[in-house]
Amino acid sequence: MNSRIIGLRVAGSIFGIICIAQLVRLLTGFQILIAGYELPSWPNKVAFVILGGLCIWMWKLSYAGSE
């Protein structure tokens, strides 16, 4: 395995972990307060979709590069 494949897998794993954190906030309804104002949950929905896509893309690239 070369460093490019390892880098893609590490990046994909980090995107996946953050994607799961976004999903957990959506499912639990955890509130985030900034200066007394609650952060809405719609940015988490957008982040979940984008990060999930990036995670899958990085892992697919890592397998395509290992052939």
C-alpha cells in the first residue's frame, strides 16, 4: 500500500466520523447554543449529505488506486 492510498483512507475515515457525528445530533436533537442562540439543525442535514458523499468518494478512490 502506498502513501496515497493510506491518505485517501484516512481522509475518508475522518469524513465518515464527522458524518456520523452530524447524524447523531440530528437523531438526538442535541442543542448547540452560541451566545444564547440555538443553532438550527438544517446545517447538520446538509453537512451529513456532503460528508457522507466525501467519505464514500475517498474510499472508492482508495480502492481504485490499489488495483
